[in-house]
Amino acid sequence: MHVIMLVTAVLGAASVKAQTQKGNLMWGADLLNITGTFQNGNNQFNMGLSPKLGYFIQDNFVLGAEVDLSIATSKTFNTYNYGISPFARYYFDDKRLEFSQRARFFLEANVGFAGTNLKDKTTDASTSTNGLNIGFGPGLAYFITPNVALETLLKYDLTVGFGNSTTTNRIGLNLGFQIYLPTRHAKQIINEEKSNMRRKG
């Protein structure tokens, strides 16, 4: 039943631009460079996930929080990245930038705490940077339904802090999705789930 309610809420909006209005929620995740490199003696695998939750405090402007977790591994090394930070995102509402009524360009920035830690398997040496993280970049949201968008985000991340390496720079092309949900629909789903739990109890 709750799945039906969620689908109904997701598909219930009339226009794309209405989903970036004040009072709406945004939740989903960026998938960070899920790639595999296969080379004789140098196989590598990179995988990451960055879940997000935000609230539109004004039309086209959302504040929220995100968690960044990723790993890169090969025969000779393992690299672990992590981070947690608030973020801000602004959606442009300019017809000159529109190439499709389903697409919205945005800018995103975050400031928080993050770390990059590399372990060399052959020498057992390690390199780490843990501290202040600043990230920013442009993105594009393409709405496959009025409330669900596939997104791409080109983001630069700088971490400055302590460890045997004081700075780390990363540039990533992140792919993911976001669900845009009016607050009243979110409250309705929560209340229905609470009622179902009480009846089952």
C-alpha cells in the first residue's frame, strides 16, 4: 500500500517547475563514478554513493545535507573517501538556458568535513588527508516524470586538513537521481505508515 501511495505522490504534480517551489522536499543520491578499468596487472574498480536530503526554503533554492562514501581499489592500492556536509543548490529559471521543458540547470556547493585515505598494498604505506571540504559545480536535472529527475553533476572537491598530505583535489562527473516531493505528500505517507503500524500492532 505504501508503495502505491509513493508512486501516486511522485506522479501527481502538474509541471516540472512546480517541483522546485518553496516548501518541497528533495531526496535521492548521486552515484559517483561507478567504473571498472580492466588492464593486465592493473585492474581497478571505483564505486561511490552520495545520498542527499534537502528542503526548498525559497523557489529554486534548496538547503540540505549529504553523505559521501566512495572506494577505489586495484591490485596495488585501496582508496577510501568519505564526507558529510550541508549543501546548497540553486536552479536557474531562465528560458534562454532551456533546451527542453523537462530540463533544469543548477549550481551546487557544499562545505563540510571529508577525508581521503590511500593504502598501498605492496609497501603497506598510507597517505591521508582529513579535514575541511569545499565542493562546487554545475549540474543538469532531467525530469523523466514531473517529480523524478535523472541528474548529472560535474563537481570539484578540495579537502584541506591534517594527515601526511595536507590537500586533496578531486573532480568527478556524478550521475544520480532525485525525487521532488511536496511536503504535504511526505506527511501523508508518514501518517499512513504510522496508522498501518498501529493497526498491525
